[in-house]
Amino acid sequence: LPEERKRIEDAGGKVEDPVFEGATARLLIPMSNGIDVFGLAMSRSLGDHDGAAYGLIAEPTTDVFDLKTFDAKNREYMVVAVTDGLVD
């Protein structure tokens, strides 16, 4: 998402664009040797302190829906909670 890329780049991080269709972008995090980098296929993660310096955050993206606004007659609804990595 553009706002994720902007947050990462504003923090001094770099995003590698997907190398082929269907692939995901990667947050590039320098390794301690100063030469190599590793790519993380997410921009939000719990407990990844190395990535925090490059724009990786733990705050989730959430949406709130008022279920009362849905037409419940003759329909069933289900709530699905997913996380990045499960649905990629």
C-alpha cells in the first residue's frame, strides 16, 4: 500500500518492488555486518526490533463494521479475522 511504503521510506527504510507478478514487495533491513540485507515480506510485525528502525511497526490495521446495518433476513454472515502471511 502506498501509505505503508511512505511510512517506511520516511523512517529511512527501503522497499524492494516485487520482481514478478504475484510476488510481494519487501522491506529491506540491513544486517549487522553492514553489507548484506534481508527482505521482509511485511510492513507490520510484532516483536521485530531490528525492523523498527526502518519503519516496521506493530500497530495493526483494523476496520469496524456495525453489524446492525446488514440485512439479516434470509442471510448468514460470518466474521473472518486474518493476518498478513496467512493471506498474502
